[in-house]
Amino acid sequence: MIDFIWTITLGESMTALILVVTAWVIYKYTNHTYELLKGARRQNELQIRPLVVIGTEDDEFFVKNIGKSTALNISVEELNVIVNDDLIVNSGSDRTFK
């Protein structure tokens, strides 16, 4: 039987250590960059999303899109407003905004 003794020099072990540390740093950097990309994509989606608000002005109700993109197929089926236990508006008709 042949005995095989593998000897590693100090330089070889330092090279292996540097290689492992470099691989770990590249992995962490890649993972962090990917997380930044996901956050940027999510932020972009939120910025271009329509944002519809319902409000009142001079005793009239309005529906307004304050977002940056078009709000499609918005419908108001029923709108009840109660102020001081008094029913002010009861709109039973469907309204669709396109």
C-alpha cells in the first residue's frame, strides 16, 4: 500500500483562503445588488400606478385620478354618506368611468 501525504504550503493555504473570501464577497455583493433591483422595480411600479380618490367639493362628490397612469374601468356602485346620523346621499344607480 502506498501512503500519500499531501502537504500544503503556507502560500497555497493563503491563496485558498483569499479565494474563499473573494467568492463570499462576490456572493454578498450580487445578493445585495439583486435586492436593490427588486426594490427599484417595486418603487417604479408604485410610481406609475393609478391612484383614484373620492372627495367632496361644494356639496358635490367627485372621483379623481391623481396617479401618473390611466385608471381604467372605475365604477361606483353605491355611495352612502351619513353626517350626524342623517343620510345625505343614496345613489343606487351604477356609474362606470372609462
